[in-house]
Amino acid sequence: MCRLCTLLNSKFCRVQQVLLGGHFQDKPHKIFKREACDIRYIHRISLRDALCGCTVEVPTLTGPPTTLRLDSIKPNTVRRITGKGLPNPKAPGHYGDLIVQFEVEFPSKPITDPLQREQLMRILPPLSHA
């Protein structure tokens, strides 16, 4: 079994290859999406953490999670962790990247307290149309 198949069938990944008509096709993974040798992970983050910054733990295919320190995040911000993706079959010893995409979650309920609304209006700048 090749190194790629071993990694894909590891207990950390659970991605399995299925032979269909002479072609390999990936089964969907619970948390990663394959993009050639790169893998994409979508991390949901609260609006508070997006605005104020935070530290997040990002799972990897093998080994311990990677820690990312974030100062602030805009919706759909992407961070790339080099060499934490899948092995590149065309370049032995080289690995793709782990692409971390952030989804900012907004509060599900509207802010109805007038004092809280006023505080937010003071803190958050208006949209500039420059």
C-alpha cells in the first residue's frame, strides 16, 4: 500500500479511496475537504472572537492540533498552514497545505436593549464609502 493510501486510511483521517471504473474517488470526510494535495477546514468563530481576537485549535490529519492566534477575523478569512495537507504524489516528501477558512457567526437574536445598542453604535465605526 502506498504512503498516500496509508495516510488516507489512518485513524486520524478516515478518508478512504474507492475504485470506480479505474479512477479513485475520495469519500467525504467529516471535517476536511480535499483540494488536490491541500485540505480545507472550516472553523466557525463567534462575532466577539472575530472582533476581539482569540486562540483556536485547528485539527490536523496526523499529530496534535495546530494553535492559531488571531487578532481579528473578517468573514471568510483564510489562513494557510504550510505542509499540513496530503502528500504530493508528484513530489515525494512534499505535502500540501491545511487551509483554514473562518465562518463568523452572528448573534441569532437581535439586540433589543437600547443601552447595548447605543454602546455598540459608539464602539463600532460606520461603514466608510471611500
